[in-house]
Amino acid sequence: NGSEHRHHSNCTRPSKTHLVRSKATDLLHQYKMAAAKSKGHSTVVDLGDFLPENHWYPRCLNASIHPIVSSFFNLGNKRIVSRYTHLNPHVDEEKLLEIFQYRCKYFKWAGSDLFHTTDSQGRRGMVVVETNSCPSGQKSMPLLTETDELGGYRTLMQAFTDELRSAPISKEEGDLAVIYDKNKMEAWGYAGAMAEVTGEKVWLVEYFFSDDDPPVRWSEDNLGTMSIRDDQGQWHVIRAAFRYVTQKPWSRFALSTRTVVLNPILTCLAGGRNKAMAAKAYDFYNAELQSTSVGLEINIPETIKDVKKQEIPLWVESFGGQVAIKVPYSNAGQGVYTITNELELQDFMEEEHQYDKFIVQALIGNSSWAQTHRPGALFHVGTLPDKKNNIYVSDVRMMVLNAEGGFRPVTCYARSAHKPLAKDLKPDVKGQAWDMLGTNLSKKLTGNDNWTTETNRLVLMDRKDFNTLGLGVDDLIEAYVQTVLSTIAIDKMCSKLCGPGGQFLEDLFMSLNDDAALASEFYRPGNKEGG
């Protein structure tokens, strides 16, 4: 905007926007300077510091939301229930509305990744791949209302302020913070939105897994009070923190905290960062849903849990030679192995693995790949064919919020695979299935805390990209229902893992998730990375 830089006299004051942009530039400079000195860095974000160009992908800034997506986000739960039960008359309308009104005790912000699938009979549906306790998405979602430049950042931070009412540490005693280890674009956006909503300064703090001297510490009295260190070496008590820490977060966050943390680390262990526990949470909740005759269930691929490495060849054979093997505690596309031939299985078996147990799932691929179809086998619907008649696998990320009134969708985006679906698999080629099935945009670089994003495969919910997915409003509704169900399942697992006083029942957890390598990583007072 040329008016921001036009000076009518020598004493004209810079505009507010110019000052904000200047401060944003200074913040970026501080990050670069800090990186040369230490891994973790703390920055103050103030009211007025939020600038959209810092918190959305460039191609998303000027994108217009697709009318179908806008319609879905404006439906509201009552109309969604009416539509869903009209198309699925076996579903109890009253009970589905109660599910949408469920209040989570622990898991209040979640995002599920879902595949659009079909079976051998042509029955289509949305299948939950995983549910995430620190989901990205704001930077990839066009604004629903053009006049609200904070978009979903504001929606989530308004709910965060509800958590402040129950904070045991007062405003006079402690500050607010956003703690993160990746995805600075969104973490910084959340800090800016938090400052806008609360009117307070907010600490934006890097907390890396490999940092030997991090700017975050916990009190040694077992109460779990967080403090952060500023650039001058001074420590500040934090009364409430929004957490975007994704890599082994249980190694750096206390299981029970006096500082309010959204989401608490328990949500990661109970399923939000633990695929093994998530599968069990889904089983438990599906059994509950069946017993109450709701007519709903969480749709997941056929899953075998707690598989030791030496057992994996047997399960691969049982599944007809095509499986997805997953390290239960990895994320961002890491620790997933698509096995479609003996060479890929051999490579997996020869690799050294950190953890003791895995999960094995039926591979969702192309219907033409399998020589024989197992009962319940699922196949990708994929995108609409492009100009070269290629179909790509895509997934949908649905982010939801649980606050007063229950659930609501917040953001949505999609991702496509690297290569189009081939009709046939070659028996002597490694990695061919992952190139066609892997959709995650995060790519790990050299070093523990270095990541990049392959935004060329991002599919926006705008007028241009959304049409390529071949989805309608009913598919988005189905994705929302499945995300809500999986979130409730993990929240209920959190409750099962807590005693009457809110203490973490570690013996019960280890009975359900008997993996000594994982337990050794738990944060304990006095130890940085478990022990």
C-alpha cells in the first residue's frame, strides 16, 4: 500500500501498520540472531503484532473459500445432525446431538487425518488415519470471514481464554506463553492472536528436543509450574501455555502441571501422539457406541496392535503382503513403512528401531493392486483425474475445537501424494507405494529439529483446489463426525488413565502400552529427558 510510505512532511509519523511491520521484521531478525547463539529463544509478542502475511502461506492469503466449504462451516451442529441422520436413518438423532455437545475434560483441540475410501462393493466413507493433539492447519485455511483477519487463530485463542478462568496461578503471578518446536508460522500466529484476545503480552518460546539448555523449566516440587527464560537470563513464571510441541513431548512436559497447558501431555500419551493407544481408545469407544445403539463407529483400517519386530513377517503374510507398519510414537509422516514386496520388508527388518513394538495396518491402496481382497479391504477414491488422466491419493485434515456448547469445526485442508496411483505394483522396486500413498507435507532435514514443508502438494479449501478433491458437503460432514468420535475416544482414554485426584496412573498405562523404551523417555522432575 503506497499510502503507508507516502510522507507529506518531514514530521509525518509512520502509520500503525508500518510500525507493526517494522516490529515483525525486528522479530525475524531476533530469531536469526538467537539461532546463532543457542537453540531455544524467547520473544515477547504484544497486542497489535499480528500480521496475516506472517501466519498464512502466501498462496492462501488471497484465496477465496469454496462455497461448499463455507456452507459446511456455517451449518452448525443441529443442521449437521439433521442432514447426517437423514442420509443415515440408522443413526439416533438425539444421541448424535449429545455426542456433538460432549465436553472434553482433557482433549480440547484436535485434528484428524482422514482418507476418502471405497470398498469392493463401492461403499464410500471417511476413514481415520490418525488424530493429532497438536494439529497444524490455520496457515492453510482461507478466511471464512474476510473482515476477521485472525480467522481460526482467534477462534482457538478465544477458547483458550476459557481455560484461564480455572488457572491456579493468578495473572499477577504468571504470564502467558506459546511453546513450540516446529511450525513457527502458526505458533507465532497463535501468540499474536492470544495477545489480541487477552490484551496481555505473550511469550513465544522455542523448546527443542535436542536443546541441552532450553529456555523452559519446571518446578522441582512435583507441582509442575512452568517458567521460561528471557534473553537476559531472567526466568518468568507461566500461568497458562498453548503447546505446539510435537517431537516426543512427554520428554519435556510434566504429566501433571500447575501451569494450565492446552493440550496437556496426557492427550499425547492417550492417543494424540501414540497410535498404539489411539487404536485401543477407538476400540473401547466403539464398544461403548455399540452398546448404546447410536448407529455410529470410528472407521479405521484393520489394525494389529503391540506387534514385536520378529512377528511382523507373519502379519505381512497374513495381510497378503501389503501392509502399513507404523512406529506408534512418530508423527509428521515419520516412522511409517509401506510394505508391498519382499525387498521393502527386508529393509524394514534390517533397520535398527528405537522402540520395542509397532502397529500393523491393512494397506489402503489401489483396488487393482491386491490379487485377492480381504473382507473389509479399503481402497483410495483419490482426486478427480487431472489433464493427464492421473488420480492422486489425498487426505483431509479436519481440525476441531471443544469448548462451551461442545464441538465445532475450525479449519480444514487437504494434501496430495507425490506421484499418481499406478494400476500395478512392481515386485522389485523399493518405496513405490509410499510415493503414491504418503501425503504428509513435513519433510525432515539433517538434524533433530530441522524441518521443511512441501507446500506444492497442499490442497486448499478454495475455489480452485477444492474441486480437484471430488468431495461434497456430505463428505465434509462425515469427516467432521469421524473427527469428533476419535477425539472423544482419546479424551475418554485420558480419563481412564487418571485417578480420582487427577494423578496419572502409570501402572495402568504401562499395562496397556508395555513399551519400556517409551517409559524411559517420560519427563521426571530433575531429569530433562525422562529417566
